[in-house]
Amino acid sequence: MNAPPTPRGRSAGRPAAAIEVAEAAEATATEAAVAEAPASPARLAWQRLRRRRVALAGLGIIAFFVLAALLAPVLTAISGHGPADTDKRAVDSYLGGLPRGSLGGMSTQHWLGVEPMLGRDIFARLLYGARISLLVALCAALLITLIGVALGATAGYFGGRTDTVISRFMDVMMSFPSLIFMIALLSVARDVNRVLLLIGVLGAFGWPYIARVVRGQTLSLRHREYVEAARACGTSSGRILLTEILPNLAGTIIVYVTLAIPGLIGTEAALTFLGVGVRPPTPSWGQMISDSVLYYKADPMFFVLPSACLFLIVLAFTLLGDALRDALDPKGGAA
Amino acid sequence: MTGFLLRRLLGIAGTLLVICALTFAVFYLLPSDPAAQFCGKDCSADRIVMVRQQMGLDDPLIVQFGRYVLGIFAGQTLGSGQYAVHCGFPCFGYSFQSGQPVWDLMLDRLPASASLALGAAVLWLLLGLSAGLLSALRRNTWVDRTVMVATIGIAALPVYFTAMLLLYVVVTVLGLMPYPRYIAFGEDPVGWIRNLILPWITLALTFAAIYARMTRNSVIETMAEPYVRTARAKGLRERRVVGRHGLRPALTPVATMLGMDLGGLLAGALITESLFSLPGVGKLFADSLNKADQPVIMGITLLASFFIVTSNLVVDLVYAWIDPRARLT
């Protein structure tokens, strides 16, 4: 990760004027410049980010959960219990199916205990739940980014009637009671792939927020000299949007998407908790929490574990997003 | 002013109509037959056909939609002959499950939801504003840093966790109170508070964290304004500078947020109500979901939209009232 023995920062051997000229003329060499220049925006941001311990902690937690989700089959093979395996010996049928032993049945057999009644291994279910949670949230985030950036940049760049139509549409979408409407939508669609449907619904209601920010940024970018220059050269609008505007939006987009992810994870869990999200037998955190509510008195560990996972991942993305905003967005995130 | 109001009211009506149409389309285009739902489990094919006719499900979609919207305002008569039922002014149809008018069901549950939302709002305003103000006035000290770290942590707490932990610690371990059950304010004000305190804390914590951060940013921004410097230069005491010159303009964004959040919560805090089994609109919604009771789901969706859209208007009006710079035209 360390920089090669080239000098850093201003003493990079390139006169400042040359850099400015290069910046003004950048059209095709953007990618190359980012990769080579000693103080590229990405590297500067990374350096600023690396100095913040909270950001690294957030990144670490995210990496932990992503790894856990990816390695779920391997890890459950080691622990010896799959997410759907029931273990009747681990629960006490005389005690209404509560786990045997203290702390929700934690033992060398079941590292994080078992669920009451069926005796399914909580460790395995948490791992597979992380898969669903991250998959849904990350895909929905991608969808939000695609729709939001496309519509926001179009509205901001072209202005006029296009802008009016898109902005109006955003306003209507934002005055929707989105959670209630999402639930209504999810409750009537029965025999559909729940994960795909969740991603679609979360994406459909999440994009206006990022689109609004992107539109505002594009408005301020479209009259910059280098954009005018590109236009004077006869570059098509689509190409200008992609090569001149989009790279300048990257920082803002990354910040807003990172900050949108905790909301998406939370909403997915809430929808599943209410019974309209991911359906059993697919293991998911929202489902586990919803099951554990019945046992809060007798088996508190059962609700603590999935809630703690949810808490950690939401916290991690928030911390990272906050730090990214400080590192990438010089304005300090005044939306 | 009148022009503004008129335009906004038209806008509200338009938005509600769009939402109504979308909700309607979602329910009646997707493959679940309301007639079969209404008829119940053991229902012959003939009877379903009859029910379909009675419910007017054979008419074109647009006719059904028109009837639904008209029905809300003018009421409608369902069925015919001796089975005819008239459903008066705000008519949202009848529940498939209980057969009661949807409007009565919602009206019945509204007090619990309003109690939860208003009480929680008082709590989160107290917590959020004081924490935010403290943080802003002690900017960049350890107090500020502690409060800000705490708010990030608290905002990330899932409601389920807060609710279950409170129930477990307060009710099960410490035994300070029995499991909360809703008591109407008119019946027993003390019991009302005692039984709602846990749901209030649960709901208020997340909001308090968000409001604290917002208040801090807003106060810091205002305290840097030239007129605050002028107030200080006049020799006013710091307390007065903050109270009269700093706080009031800093609170306008908070008022805006409050209006929108309350609007969203009046039609039910779905999860908090479910966790505490509070008989609010949100609980009604969650229960109707499990029973696929479409008229109720649809009615609540519209009610919630109404609250949200209306609260936006109220926020704009209040905004113009507190902040003379935002005169309405």
C-alpha cells in the first residue's frame, strides 16, 4: 500500500502551472492521471481516511461481516451445523423447547447457542443471515446509485423541461409514505423471488435522495470551463456527462451511497421482521429477531445476537460514511 | 398567501390522488382475488362469482377506482336488495376480517398511535435539543466529542434491541412494572404515562440522536453569524446571546424535521407498536398484513399519506411564521 520511492505532495517535480494546465485539458487522460499522479484525489482521500481510527474500525467491521458472509459455507462446515439443521438434543422439551444450558445454549457444539423449539444453530443462521442482509443492501445500493445518478445528472445537465419533469417526479416519490407503501407492495406480491423483489422495492423508493444531491452538483458543474471546452470541441452530451461530469461526482456519490446503506440494511430487517421481506426457511436477521421477540424473557441471548449484528453493521457503515464525507467532501456535507 | 395556500392544497389533492391510484392499481392488478379473500376458506366457485358481482369487481378498473374515490367523500351503498349496506362519509370499505368499516377501525386505533408519537416527540426534543446545544456550546471539547460519538452509537441501535432490552431489564429482571398495556389518557393519566414510558423511550432514542446532531450543526452555524457577533459586542450576557439570538433561528430546521417526523408517526410507528403490542394504527396495519386484509391496508396507506402530505404543508406555514425571511408568495 505504501507509495513508491517517488516524492509526495507538492514536491512531485511537476510545476503547479503544469498541473493546472493538465487539469483544464483533461479529457482522455483522466484515468491515467488518477493512476499515476502522486497526489491523486483517491490517494489523498485514502490518506485522510487512514488517519481516522473510527473509519478504520468501521472498515474493519464491514470487512469482518463480508468475509463471514462469503465464507459462511466453510465456517459452518467447521462448526458442524448448517443453518437449517435442527438439533433436538440441544433443546429441553420439558421446558417448552428452551435451549439446554446457560446463555441460550452456548457450548462447544453450538458456539452461539441454538434457537428455542427447533434447536437450529444460531452461529450458522447469523452467517447466512449476513449474506441476505448484505446482498439485499448492497444490490439495492447499486440500484439506487444507477437510477439516482442517471436521473439526477440528466436533470441537472439538461435543465429546462427535462429538469422540471424529473424534479417533480422526485418530489412525489419523496412525499410517499415509503415504508408503508413498500409493505403494501410486498404483501400483495406472493409468488415472487423475495430477495429480488426486496432489492427492487428498496431501490425504487431510495433513489430520489441521491438524485437530488447529484442534480445539485451537476448544476454547478455544467458551466465549468472544461465542460464548456469539451462542448466547444463538439463532444456529445452523453460523452460529456460520462467523462467530464461523472468523475467529479464520484466523491459525493460514494459518500451518499455509503450513508444510504445502513438505512437499507435497517429497512430490510424491518420489512422481514414484519413478515413481508425474506421468507423462511431462508435465514435472515429480521426473521430471527421477529422469532426471538416471543422468547425475550426466557432466552434473552436469542434476541441479543441478531440485534447486535444489525447494530454493528449499521454502526460500521455510518462511521465509514461519516469519515468518507470528511475526507472526500470539502464542504463538510451540507446537503 | 391565499394563492400559496390554494396552490399547495391543489398539490396535496393531486399527490393524494396519485398515491390512491397507485395503491389501488397495486392491489387490483396483482394476482390475489379480493372476492376469494372476502368469501373465506370454504367457498364454492358460484359463490365467488356472486361475491365478485356484488363487490363490483367485474367492472373496468377505472370505474372501480372512481367508485372508491367517490365513496370516500360521498359514501357508497354496497350490495343490493335486503343485503344493502350504506357506508357513510369517509368510506374506506369494510374489513374482510371483522366486517367493520375501515374508517371506524382506524379511528379506534388513532389515540394510541397519537399518544405514542406525541409523548415520544416531547422526550426526543428534550434529549436531542439539550444534547445538541451542549455539544455546540462546548464545541471541540471532550463533552462535544462524547456526545457526538454517543449519538452515532444510539442512532445505530435497532428498535427491537432497545425495546426488548428495556422489557427484559425493567420488567423481567428489576420487576419495576408489569408488562405495559395501553390505557387511555382519559381513563387514568398516570397509568397512561406509566404504561407508555417504555415505548416512548424506545421510539425517542433514535430520533433524539439525529436531532442532537442536527441541533449542534445548526447552532454552530448560527453562532457564526454577524448578528451574533453584534449581540456580543453590545455587551449582552452569553446566556442572552444564545437564548435570544442564537437559538431561535437555529431551531427552524428542527421545527421542519419535527413536523415531517410527526406526520410520519401519527399513522403508526409500525415496529414499536408491534413490539409492545400497543393497539395503534401501526399494529392494526401489521395485523392486517398477516391476514391479507386489503381494504384495511389500503385505508391505512391513504391515511398515512394524508398525514405526511399535510404535515409538509403545516411545516411550510409554521416556517413562514417563525422565520420572517421565508415569506410565502
